[in-house]
Amino acid sequence: MANEIKPFDISTTFVVIDAEGSAIPVPVGDNFYEELDRSFGNFKDKRLVSHHRFSQDWDSWEMHPAGEEFVCLLSGQVDFVLEQDGAETIAALTTAGAYVIVPQGVWHTARVHQPSSVLFITPGEGTQHRAI
């Protein structure tokens, strides 16, 4: 009889991918991001695969100086707003599977048009946030 591999749920267990390509499941808890930084050395040379659900616009901007971020809509409808060259650029994600690659160092936020489910692959090192 073959061994069975127990699957994870991306809503409750994110994945850290390190520089060697290893995938490390990480359970999501109350202080997840603080613990993530401590456990993974401020996230140098690592990426986080995560899943989030949104029912309202983000209340801040974020920026990833260590690389590009992959953002894929699984359901719903959301605009990703990128601040480039002093102007806002809209990436309208309207169908499941639509994605945008947020360039390294570009501030971005999200405007949610209907409850949405989004998959992210994020270079976490040095991530910054600012108020809208």
C-alpha cells in the first residue's frame, strides 16, 4: 500500500521558500508575521506563499524592496493600485486566475470591489508599510 501525504490548507498554513528552493510549511497564528521574521532571519533570500481573503479596501500601502511580488486572484474582484512615477496605475483583477507582478520597490494597495480571495508570492525582506 502506498504512503499517503497529508495535504495542507493554504488558508491556515503558509509556505516559506528559501534560497535553496526548499518549501517550509508555516502555521498561521496571531503573531504570524513577527514570528516569521524571528524564525527566518528577517526573511533574507526567502519568499512567502500566502493566501488572504478581503472584503474591504486595504488601509495602507506596502512595498517590497527585495524583489517582485506575484499576486493572483482566486475569486472575487479587486484592483491592485501601483504607485509609479508619481501616478497610480490600476491592475484590475476581475477573473479567477488573473494575476499581476508588482515590480520591486513599487508601493501598492488594493481596492476591493467584491469579497476576494488572493494568492501571493512575496519577497518579504524589508517589506514597508505606510498609511493611505
